[in-house]
Amino acid sequence: MRTSRPITHTNRCGQTYFLRVGRKNGGGVQYYFSRNRDGSLAESIPKGFEIYESVRGQVFLRREQPKLIQDSEKALIKQEIEKKDSANLYKIEVSGKTLTIFECSSEIEKVLSFSPMFSVATLAEKRELRERFANYQAVLRFILSDSGHRIFTPERYCFRGSVDDWITIGPSESLEKIAAKYLQHLGLDSLYDFF
């Protein structure tokens, strides 16, 4: 006898989400992820949809997205970030025509240093704890402004109380040029000299 399995997704924080199915108020069916296992669980992903996990660990069911950013472009950013000693403190998220770089809060290191469990943990265990409890903030993004010539516009997040929004920090150029120019400043105060 064949038993069906519900659709689940375990996020970077180690939390398991279940794909639920229910009725909409106006009729029809809706799908959504929940950590609650009770109720009607979906056994397949609806056609045209995909599971998506944000950098912050939130899990969604969303319509399949057109691929505007090429895999090689994301790989280029990842390769540049990996040149840094602190590469493990950064994550990349692709959404539509935007490549966003998120930085891990340095607070996680302080919190974990107070934990007795962290002091005796192996390097792999420390990495897993950091991944599970880290909080990420978007700091830099590159927006595809010309898909024909693959030109991107660099922006950084401005944390001034009067702004608190994305600001353009330079001219639109090839991804190779802006990656070389700006990614070296990740984690440094010099990133905030660009405006």
C-alpha cells in the first residue's frame, strides 16, 4: 500500500514547514506554508509554483519566477565575496532583476560567545549555530538596468534616520566592474562613503 507524504521544507534555522491546503473565503483553494502539522496537508506543489526561502529563513509558496539574473552573474558575486575573510557572514538573494547582498549581524558572534555550548563546539557546529541563529540585513544590491548589455546599477542601503532606504551609489556598469569596485568594502565603514 502506497502512502503519500506531505510537502515539507526545512529552512536554514532548522524549522520544518508544512505545505497546507485550504479553502478561500470566496471559494477556490489556497496553499500556504505553516509550522503547524495539523489540518489538510498538500501532497504536491501546484503547477506553476515553487518553494522559496528568503535569506531570513521565511518560507513561501510563490509563482515560478522568470530568470532575469543569470546563474553566472550570481556566481560572480559569490566568487568575489568568497575572497573576503568574512565570506561566511554574507548571503546573496536574487529576486526579479535584483541581486541583493545581505550581511550577518555581528551581534550573533557576541551572543554565541556567551554560550557555554558554543565555546566547546567544533568548527562545523559553530558554523551551523551561526547559520541557524544569524540575522541578516540587506546592505548592497545590483539592479539589472539593461538586460541586452547586462548593465547593473549599484545601490546601498542608507541607515540614516531621515532616509532609511536604498540610494544609488555610482554609475550603471557591467557587473564585473561594479562587483570589483564595491564588494571589497563589505563589512567596512568605507561602504558608507559611497553616495
